[in-house]
Amino acid sequence: MASGGRASFSLSGPSHLKAIDWSNEHYRRSIAASLVQGVYVLERDRQKNKQGLQASYAPPWWESFNFQLNHRLIDDVDESVFGAIYEFNSSSKPPNAPNYVIAFRGTLNTPPSISRDLKLDLLCICHRLHESSRFKLAMKFVEHIAEAYGPNIWLSGHSLGSAMALLAGKNMAKKGYFIETYLFNPPFLSTPVEIFRYPVLKTGIRFTSSVVKAALTIAIKGWNPKPGKEDPFTALSSWIPHLFVNPNDLLCSEYKGYFEHRKKMEEIGAGRIERLSTKNSIVCLFSSVVPKMSSEPLHLLPSAYLTINLTPFPDFRTAHGIQQWWDPNFNAKVELHQFN
């Protein structure tokens, strides 16, 4: 989950965004990505001891959009800046602008933070990110902001940071807070079937997986769940985060296949099988039998606005980078996937 924390256009965010139209999805995506970039730059400033010694490169990434830095989120293990809380700084705030944005960076490949970040990457892969002190601290601030200032806030993150934002958003949605969430290159922690070249092979693998998981679900739980208790997956279906994926990024590309497969299964009349499969991963099924097993996989989502970058990228580094999401020549397709 390497970082994409380098600026590609300027030191002050997307300079092509002049008058901000808060109802425009291109502007909202670019601003959410820029605020994550601000966290990357805050941590790079800290590592290079720029604070107090010379002008920081970080403020233009949020001041350009009329935000002020409300709070830095500091990891209690390595003292790195892993997140930031931004507050909209205006007495005449546009109606579609958020009051607060909580943003999280991804992994930084530099010695002061790489060790801690990689340990968190491993916890993420093992579906245990929720156990980390970094996430618990982040969750504390998300809960406080949401409960104190209402629903008009955003969550935003890139790579490992998007995993944190996704988990926080899920937790809040289960409590009835549907926070607008922007997830850039979110890791899909399962077999990347999307990398296979042949569509028939990909379809066959996904169909077999769905049938196996559905059969295991029926064997363990039966066709119908116990009455009076809504399963967590269905409870999340009204929360629709924004996912931004690049087909050339192996860490997130499987989201494309995940949602496309669900749609195809409905079209061929196998919707019930797919709904059982989608709600019940292998980890979820066996954790119901062995309670000490890991919690539900982070990447399982009922609903999402899925944005797929259609621009060709030469390598993984650029395909995984955050700067693509504010590119003025951005070319993508957006799909709404909603679980019924």
C-alpha cells in the first residue's frame, strides 16, 4: 500500500480549480484528494524538520479551498502525522461544502514512518486494522466530530488511509451516521481476479466462488437468517461511499470486478446466490463457528459510487498515486451500485 504523496501540478493543489463549484463531483473529488495530500505533506514536513524552520509546503493544500487545519492526528507509536481534521473557514459557507473533513494518508516509504506503516498494512491484510492504536485514535475523533457537529462532514483517505476511512465510515453507518466518504485506491484484500487476461476465466472463478460461499452459508446458517436481527451487511446498504479505483492498480482493481460480477449474477437470475455470497465471506462464515477468528473483511461493501479511471498508466506507482484524482484531464466512468 505504497503512498502516492507527490504533487504533480503545483505546491498548492490543483491550480486549475479556480471558482469552486461544490455541487460538481469533479471539484469535490479533487478537493477530497488534495486534503489527503495535505496530510502527506504535513508528515514529510515533520520528517524534514520544516516546521518552525522554514515555510511549510502543507497549508496551500487546504487553504486553497478555504479550509483551516483544526487538528493533526499523531500516531502514538512513531509520532508520525497520519491524519488531519480540516474545518471550513468561512462565515458564508456554501450549502454543499462540508463543515469538517477528516483525512488519512497512506503508507510513506521513508525510514521515519515506513516500519509502523508496514505493520499497519499487515494488520489491514489480516482484517485486524480495528485493533491498532492508530485506528482507535482515528475512530475517537471521527465519533466526536460526527456527534458534536452533525452529519455534514467528510471522510477521505488514500491506500492504507482509505482503509481507515472505510472502516470508520462503516462503524459510523452502523450507528446511523451516513458520512460522505471518499476512498482513493482502497485496498481490496482478496484474490485479484481482475488481473487475469481472459474474461471467461474471470467469470468462471467468480461464479464458482459465489456458489461455494452460498453453499457454505446455507450449510452453516440456512436459507433464512434468524428473525428479529438484521445482518450488518444489509444494515450498511444505505451508506454509499465514493470509491476511486484504477484498473492498473492491483491493490484496488478488484473492486471493479466485484461490483460487475454482482450485476451479472442478477442479470442471469442468480441474484439470490450472489446476495448470500456477497454478505458472507469465508472469513465471516468461519468466524461464526470459531468466534476468535478475525472480523469481517474490510473490503466487503453493499453499496458504492464506483469511479474507474480510464486513463492508461505505465506502472503501478502512478496507477496507485493520489495525484491522478485531481488531474485536469481526468477521464473516468462512474457507476452506482446499490445492494437491495
